Amino acid sequence: QVDRYLYHMRLSDDVLLDVMARFQAEMVKGLGRDTNPTATVKMLPSFVRSLPDGSEKGDFLAVDLGGSQFRAHQVKVFDDGKQSSQLESKFYPTPKEVIQGNGVELFDYVADCLVDFMETKNLKHKKLPLGFTFSFPCKQTKLEEGVLLAWTKHFKVRGVQDTDVVSSLHKALQKHKANVDVLALVNDTVGTMMTCGYDDQRCEVGLIIGTGTNACYMEEMRHIDLVEGDEGRMCINTEWGAFGDDGALDDLRTEFDRELDLGSLNPGKQLFEKMISSLYLGELVRLILLKMTKEGLLFNGKVSTALLTKGKIEMKHVSAMEKYKEGLSNTKEILTELNLFPSEEDCVAVQHVCTIVSFRSANLCAAALAAILTRLRENKKLLRMRTTVGIDGGLYKTHPQYAKRLHKVVRRLVPTCDVRFLLSVSGSGRGAAMVTAVAHRLAAQRQRIDTTLAPFLLPLGILREVKDKMRAELEYGLKRETQANATVKMLPTYVCGTPDGTEKGKFLALDLGGTNFRVLLVKIKSGRRRSVQMYNKIFAIPLEIMQGTGEELFDHIVQCIADFLEYMGIKGARLPLGFTFSFPCRQASIDKGTLVGWTKGFKATDCEGEDVVDMLREAIKRRNEFDLDIVAVVNDTVGTMMTCGYEDPNCEIGLIAGTGSNVCYMEDMKNIEIVEGNEGKMCINTEWGAFGDNGCIDNIRTKYDKEVDEGSLNPGKQRYEKMTSGMYLGEIVRQILIDLTKQGLLFRGHISESLRKRGIFETKFLSQIESDRLALLQVRRILQQLGLDSTCDDSIIVKEVCGIVSRRAARLCGAGLAAIVEKKRENRGVERLQITVGVDGTLYKLHPHFSRVLRETVKELAPQCDVTFMLSEDGSGKGAALITAVAKRLHNVGQK
């Protein structure tokens, strides 16, 4: 009979899965900026961004307002490796006149109790951080601020709604001269999660099932539209009690639910809570028993006063009647006390009603919790997830069957989640202290991280200084008397013209500049249908040859050329050849290049001070299989400028921002004192990587730059390059990460073996980690590949470090480039310069922010120059062929 009567309260798994889907949709609605105003589940950001990591320590105070008693706590957190804490509390009644009076009286009472507690514990002389547990829905804009949205749980204090409760508490504490610093406002649900999170680091959900009900969980920042920023996670207080206030649960609400709601203090509100929480379940049972009795199904139809009295049956009665082990004796005793004089059949029926009502509560709670767990698992992109739910509340703790039922249903609804339920001990008080302890830790950490990274933030004034110093160094390199001692060598390239479109013919190009070597055949057509066709083959250069003898290196290069000529079937042709040699060379003519010094990991002996064109000719002779007409030795930066110059005649600057860093530009011959002649222009290869080798930028070099420099193949050299180029940025990041880990700010203070390896942190990881499309989860995966087991907080810090290092590189590069475009403007004697910079290099091309920051910096530092950046398509290969073609054209003109 009871089953038939309460048929609508029995919820199948299909119905629960449907409730789960509805709740998930409400969560999404609550998280969206545009949809939040109409969402019933408010998804309030708590500004709790981090769970305890075990390194918290110190003395904290907590006050807890929200139940029938006000509580003050002192929490000592020990950093003893055992994650232990000690809680001492004092309970104060919350008189009815206080919880239904005005705001000033309420906060005066709270301050009064806290001062009394501090006196009892002899704490008045200490300034302690305080966490304020305030178990009512608040809108927070930061951790230590919260505007009350509405009172719940019988509280009706005037003048508090829509005001910041923390500032009200501050005023009251000041009035009482309490030496306290309120660091955090915490909801009791969040407190529960944090308390359990201290004992179990997997805990990322908090759940309360008691007089009220609520859940919170750690959400990805990128999904929280209501808060700026998309890095990391934040705890969201769902305020799920209002789920269904828009009618979303009307098909599941029974006539008894509607009657209960109409008789409540807040009709039409908190409808989900009214179906779940212990505040209402006893009343629900009373309404069902009353109707069944009126219909003659119970107690021989005799309606006692108890059944007619609202609130007469409480949750404690329901819990006691469901103690099955004790048979029907409890039920009989309780019903007799209520003057109902039941038969045995009545006792069985009433027990059954209690079971169905509390089972429905557990089922609905499980469905909403399953929705949260599913969202967490999907956020993490896991097929299976292990997690812990921190839980508190009288219904969960005292009801004999509730916990078991809830666990069982949750596991059935989300079989892909392995869930541990962890009971919170003094959740809200200890939890508020834990939130405060975490906030305290994060504030101290933030200060130390900011101090560590501050030297990388180069203000505009410093960048202007760098620009001016670069300009001075450029001038030194161009002048005859200072050139020998200049760090920026300003090497003449003897490239005296850019393409004019009449170039044509077949050319060979060689490209040596990194671990790979390329040989290219380039066919250039002129006229209306001008085009450049290229065929190339890539050959590896083994480390033993990069660091062996010069003879071995050039023999290897000639071997690669022979293979390519064979492959292309042109072994007999004597083609003009351009040799891209991406190392600093001093040139006496376009086909003579004396190596100044190796860079980029090359160390071949007997090459520095030698003419690389002669070395190549000698190697071709030794092989004695073919002959080539070596027309030009070319730097890759010049090749980049020439390639872009073929497309845009306004291109007179070439920039490489990749493994290395360099710039070339067309300089007026009259300014180049180290070359005869004053007519026309010549391309100058600045070799600006050595800027600062004379100590002129030591004021901006950090201890990390110095460590990277000292551990490099060429200590003391290429200092600017070591701050701006891809070869070194990853290593700078690694040095910072080691330092932050030593300070205990990263990776729980543990320096992994992989982090100790020089060169492990490649620049490509910077590009990946800084990608805006990458969620922190993927950042963690990249770090895991490097053997670094990072938390979400670690990932945020690593991303920040990468960003600050690459931003500095782009800004320094921009300052150098601004010096060159300003020089070009002055050379031309114009008020405003329009110029194109041809750019190549993986850092510029692949890094998500480098190119933008570089462009912005040039614009800031050279406001009278309109600079267009043009990406070079294969500067080093195509460029070498174009230089060779231009040189041939100019040579022919000269002969005529």
C-alpha cells in the first residue's frame, strides 16, 4: 500500500541520470556570464584558488557563523611532515534577538565572542590571521570580501543583505580593539573541502548534507566567465539548494513537497534543499503520515494532535525509526510518544515511509554529486578518475543508512570515478583556518616569486637605455678607429644591392647554420612571370664532425654536395654557388669570408681566422669530382633580407630570431669607414649577438643569465644573444625553476633528476607551454614528459616563468631593432620612415607571443617609424641564390 502511495518518490536510475544531466546543464548556465543571472544554481566563485599542499604552518584563528551556535577556533598547523594540526574551540549561543536583530548588533556580538576567546587562550598580544566561515550565499570578488545575497537557515538580520560582511566584521573588530587580520571569507562547504584536502590531497569536492545542503568543487578558471583570467582553478560554491526553483524539478515534486514548500519561510525557493536536507525531511514524513491517516490507511484513521502540529516529527525521529537492527521497537516508542498508539502493521508502514523519504534524499543528492564528478573528470580529460569528496553534515553523520546509500548510488551513476568519501572533522572551523593558511602561504609565495622574477620586467626607461647603447655600439663598429675593439662587429657583406626583378638562371645554394646542412638547386625566372623554383636535400651533421677538425667538416660538406648533384643529375654543370654560412665572418669581398668565431655549438678546429670559401674550394679540389663557381658567401640574416627584398623593394633590414639572434641592414657607404668608397649602400651584418660582451648591459643581466653564460660553450661571449635567442631561453627558464624549487615554491621543493640536466628544457617547450590554446592540464603533461610531477599551481608558475623570459627576450630584441630603424630614418633624413623588416627564425614563427611583443616594443621605442614585418620564406636557401644572382647581375653591369 505504502509503495503504491509513494510511487512518485521512488526514482529509477534512468530518472537519476536525467536529473544528473539537468544539473550539469544548470552548472554550465551558472558559470556563463550571460546566463548566470537566470541560473538557479548560482555557481559562486569562492576565490579559493589552491588546496593545501602540506607546507602550511602557523597559528590561525577562525570564527564560524551559520548554525545554532557561534564558534571561535584556534588552529595550529604544524609543518612536521605529518600534516598535523591542532584545533581548540569555544562555543557561544546565537541568541534569537541577535539572529533576528540588526547587522551592527550581530557583528558586535561576533567580535565580542572572538575577543573573549582570545583572552581565554592568551592570544591578545599576537596579530593572527583569521578565517571567517559565513554559511550563507555570498557574492565574492576576492577572498577577503563577500556581499550577502540572502539569509537562509532562519537568520533574518536587518541591514546586512547586499553589503560586504567582511568589512562589517572589520569595523566591529576595530571597535573592540582586536588585533586580527581577516584574510579569508569561507563558506562552510568550502571549509569542509579544505579540511579534508589537508588530510587527502585528492580532495577537490566538498559536500554538506545536514540542516542545509550544498556542494563545492574545484573548477577550471577558463570555464568561469564571472572571474577574469583563465589560469589554474578556483573553488566554486554551487549553492545547489536552489536547483529546481525555475520549475526544472516540477515533474519529480510530489503533492507533499508542494505543501511543505507553501508552509515554509521562503516559499518557491531552495526547492532542491527542501527535498534533501534534514531540516525538511521530518516535516515531509509528517505530511505523508497525516494524509495516509486521514484516508484510513494508518492508526485506524485517528489523527492525533502530533500529526497536525508542524515540525513535531523531526529528522532525529526519522533516523531512529530507520534503525532496522532494533526491529520495530524504536518506531513503536516514538509513535507512542506522539500519542499515535500504532499496531505492528502501522510501525512497518511508517518505517517504510521514512525509508522512502530518506532514500529519495540520498538518490537526488547522489545525482547532483555525480554531475559534479563527471564534470571534474571531463575537465581533466580522463577516462577514469580517482578523487575524494570531503563531507560533513548531521544527516550524513547520524542517519544509520544514509552514507551507505549515497555511496552506492554515486558509484552506480559514475562507474568511471573511483570516489573516496572522507568525513570532515570540525570542517567549517578548521577549514576556514586552512583556507587562511593557504592564502597566507600563497601571499608569501607570491611575494617571493615576484622578487625572483622582478629583474626580468624591463620598464620602458631601461629599454630606451638598451636602444641607446645599441645605437652607440653600432656606431663604434662602423668607425675605423673603434671597429677593432667594438663588440658589435658591423661586418661588411659586400652585398651592394637588393633584387630588382631582372635576375634569372640556375644557381646552387648551400646552407650551413645548425645541426642540419642543406644543398639547393634554385631556378630563377625574370620578366612578367617571374618565379623562384627550389629543389633541396637535407643532410645531418653529426656532433663528432661539428666538433672535429675543419678538414673533416668541409670534406663532409663536399660529400653532401656530391650526393645532391648525383641525385639531381647535374654533376657535370659548373653552376654559380651561394654559400649561406650562418656564423660571424669578416669579409674582404663578396666571395671571401674569414670566420671570426664559431657559435651555435660548432667547435671545428683550424677554422677560426680562416677563409671559409678557400676551405670549401680546397675540399672540392681534394675530392676532384666536380668544380663550382663560388660567387658569394652569405650570412643567413642577409639571405632573409634578400628573400623578402625580392617580394618587397622596401625591405632593407633582415632579422633572425631563432636558435640564434642577428640583424643586418642596408647602410649608406659613406657611414662605413672600414670600406673604401662613399657611393651607394652596402648590407652590414651587425652580429649583434655579441652586444654587451663589453659589460655595457650588465645592469640588466640576472644571476640566471650569468649561470647560463658560464655553462655555455663560449662563456663571456654573445651575451645579448644569450638573453634573446631560442638556444638559451629554455636554459634560463630551467635555472629559474631550479631556484624556485630550492626556495620551496615549486614541485614541493623536490628537484627531479631531469631538472638537473642542462638543456632538458628546450625552447619549443616554452612555445607549447605559453600557447593560449593549451589548458593547464596539457601544460602538466608537457612537464610530466620532462619528468616533473607538477600540481596545478606549479603549472601556473612554470607558465608565468616561461612568459616572463620570452617576453624579456622579445622586448630586448625590439629595443635593438628600434635602434636600427631609427638609424635608417636619420640616414634618409626623413620625418617619418616606412620600412620593411624581413624576418626568419623559429622563435619568431612558432612562439605564440614573441612576434607581437617584438612589434609592440619597436612601435613604442621608434614611434616615427612605420615598420612592416615580413616573414621570409626560406631566406637562407633562396636568399643565397638571390644574392648570387644579384652579384652576377652587378658584375655583368660592371664589366659592360
